[in-house]
Amino acid sequence: MYKVLLIATAIMFSSIATADPYVTTKHEFAYKDSDYSGTTNHIRLGNSWTTANKFKLHAEIGIAEQIDDGENWFSGNAAKTYEFGFQKDLTSSFELTGKYEGFEQSDDVNSSKFEITTKYKF
């Protein structure tokens, strides 16, 4: 996974003059039934660009903190977090989007997900 992150970072920053760099945050609040169990806060540095055939790509890498219920900020478990994705308008009203997101903690099981969404505009 380290090599994937290294390659993605190199690609992301090699085109920084022509791409759109950004900083993004993400905050997830976990519940089990109706009981709050914790928060995960992400901060990522990202880059997005569009290819000649209007294929939109993005890559983000950063850090996250997983905080259990009752803990304070900066007292939780730190992790590496990343996301790579694409968006393509197949027609003027139909859009396809996909992303791969990973979350790696040194003392825990790593997690990841691949998500594909479609949107049809009326």
C-alpha cells in the first residue's frame, strides 16, 4: 500500500501547476442504534484534474483521528487516510462516479471501501 500512496502522491504533485490543489476535511459521527459511539476526523491534501476527454480525477492523502465517546480531541488513535476517485459524464443527463477510500491504523485492522454511484438528471 505504501507504494500505491507514493505513486499517487507523485502523480498528484507532478501536475500541481495545471491542476486544482485543495484541502478537505471530513467528520464522521458513529452511532450504534441510537447511542453515540465516537467520531473520526479527517484532514487531507488533495488534487484534482480533468483529462482531455473530460474524465475528472482526484487524489487525496492525509491523516485522521478516531475518537471514542468520552475522549477529547488529540487523545484518540491516529491513522493514515486516502481517497482516489473519478467522475465521468456519460451523457448530458447521466453521470458515473467512483472512489476508493482507505483508512490505516498501525495498531488496528485497516479498512477500505470502493464506492460507485450514478446520477440521472431530469
